[in-house]
Amino acid sequence: MDIKKSRLSKPWPLNINKWSKILSYFKYLNAQINLKTYTLNYNLSTGSLEMSITRIRTTARVSQAVIYNGTVTTAGQVAFDAPGAPINEQTKDTLAQIDKLLAESGTDKSKIISATIWLSSMSDLNAMNDVWDSWVSPGNSPARVCVESKIAAPEYGVEISVIAAVK
């Protein structure tokens, strides 16, 4: 009885060999997770694992994509290569921008969870939908909202933002 009480009252013994194996494994695990575009960090002060935030194409004002907790959220994308073009061309260019960001983030359009679409005029809805319908991954249509809104620069008629699961 005294032996059990004595063992329980002492702090858990630090076995350096055991800890070095655990830390080695954690480093291996961390390296594997980095390949998936997110990182787990061990916080020594709290003793907890924390997931990091990865920002893609970041400027002082905005990141074009942010990866956190297994998802990527894009900033609103516009047709940088087709300003002022008809809405179908702008939509194709905008979706190509999204494809590139998703690829940089380690995922693709089949993993999109939701999409938000802003049109400068709802009269462009059918033309935008025609391009969207041919682009979206068959059988993987995301939740979607489409609204009419003024877009920051008048030469753009469509802006799209998506949230996707990281593979």
C-alpha cells in the first residue's frame, strides 16, 4: 500500500529515451502532415497540438487563399486576364484562377464545399451559369449562393470565392 501511494505521489518519471522516440515520431508525423499543406505544432507551454494557418499569395492587405483545419478558403477571384470581357469569358478566367489556387493549396474543384458568386448584374446569371455548369465537377456540386452586387472595379462583372476540403 505504501509503495503504490509513493508511486502516485511522485511526478511522472521522465524517461529521456522514451521522449526522444516520441519526439522523433512527432517530427516524422509533422513532416508527413506538411505534405498535406497544413502543420501540427506541439506547444510546450500548454502541452497541446495546434494546427497552423497557411497563407498563399499574401500581400499587406489580403491572402488569395488561407488553409486551416483541413479546408482552404479563397479570396474573391475576378477575371484578371479578361477585364471588361463578356461575362462568359470573365467567368472562365475567374474559374481558371480558382483552379490554380486550389492546386497550390493541395486540392481541386471536386473538393469544393461552398461557393459564393457576386454578379454586377443578375441579367448575366444564365451566361455565368452556362460556364459554371460545364466547369463544376460532375456529382460534386457545392452549396452555392449567387447575389447581385457592385464589384470593387467596374470592369469586372463576376467575382467568385470558394471553400474546399484539402485532400
